[in-house]
Amino acid sequence: MSIAPLAERPSSEAPEAEAPDAGEPDAGAESPEASSPEREPLPAWVFPPKRGFVAGDLDRLRGIPPHTELVDGTLVFVSPQTRFHSLIVDLLIYALRQAIPSGLRARREMTVTLGKRQRPEPDIMVTRADGDRDRKQTTYRPEDVVLAVEVVSAESEVRDRERKPVIYAQAGITHFWRVEEQDDRPTVYVYELDPATRTYALMSIHHDRLKVSVPFDVDVDLTEIDDL
């Protein structure tokens, strides 16, 4: 990532002036330093501290892009969403809100603080209702989260397929779904935590229809994405 300097004024806008005689400095000429455009100050988050960023920094750093995550002490900036990503999140969040029992809530695009240097933002979470502390909260605790869902994008393949499942499992989040786009259709991979190893086991793969009984009964026609 780079911050581009302000563009210099086009030469066509500059007033014409006669060239000074050779060897005689123009008393009115500005030095190159004085005439160069001023650069905008870089934001603090461009320069990571030696210790790396910590979870609380996401609430303190000014001007960070929306939906910035913290993974392994490093800020992760989200690329613009694809239409597929937006539609499948809409479809699943609606289905989950219709299906979840009392005492649970479906949330989208909020972070979960898993540790000092881990504050990822799942695309969808199902959380316990008592995890809602006030309207100004910006994150959940891992013990609040029943299910984390990640929709894989081209720029997030490694994080969503490899790194995030590891840190979700190590934090004790019992259920994890990974959604992939295959031939313009969603495919949902359903995982469940093995508490003995703190790793996820693949339980099932769903193409046209997502039907599971844990963590609660859910039945979603995935082909409805075509109608959204």
C-alpha cells in the first residue's frame, strides 16, 4: 500500500516568465524545496509499532479503512466485495435469523477478539444474546460466538482456508463454515471443533442445499442466490 503525493500543478497553469540571464540567479525564484508541493501526513497505522498492533488498536487508530481486521498482530485491509460475496452473506444471514432459537443472535461484519494480537472479522457470526453488552460495542469475546462463517474471496484464500480456522479453533469456537464460489454457485463446508485437539473436523459439504442440525436446525436453499 502506498500514499501518493499531491499532484503538482500542471505547467500550463503556471504564469509565463522570461528566463533569467545565464549565470545570474533570479532573485524572485523559489528554491526547489520551497516550490515542491506539501505532502499529506501519513496516518499512524502506516507505521506498525515494534511489538505489532494489538486488539484495542482497532478502536483507537484514526482513519483506518472500514472492516479492518487484526491477524497475528498485522492489520488486514479488506478489498471491495464481489457481488457473489454480498449475495451469499445476505442469503445466509436471513436464513440464520429465521432459524436461530431464542438466546442466540446472527451478526454480520463485526470482529471477535481472540487474543492480544488476534481480532478477525468473520463475515457472519452467531452469538449468544448475553454477548450483546451495549449498542457501542465493536467486538465480541470468543465465548460469545457459537458459529463463525467466512466467505472466501480471491485476496483472502489463505486467511479464510488456513489461518482463520486455526485461530478460531484455538479460541474454542465450536462451529465454523467456509463458503466458496464454484461455477457461480455457493458451496458450504461445515466444520465442528474437536475439543481434544482444538482443531476443526470437516463434517459435511453442501452444494444446492445447506441442511444441518447443529448448532441448531438450518435448512437453506442455496440456489436462491439467483433470485436476490
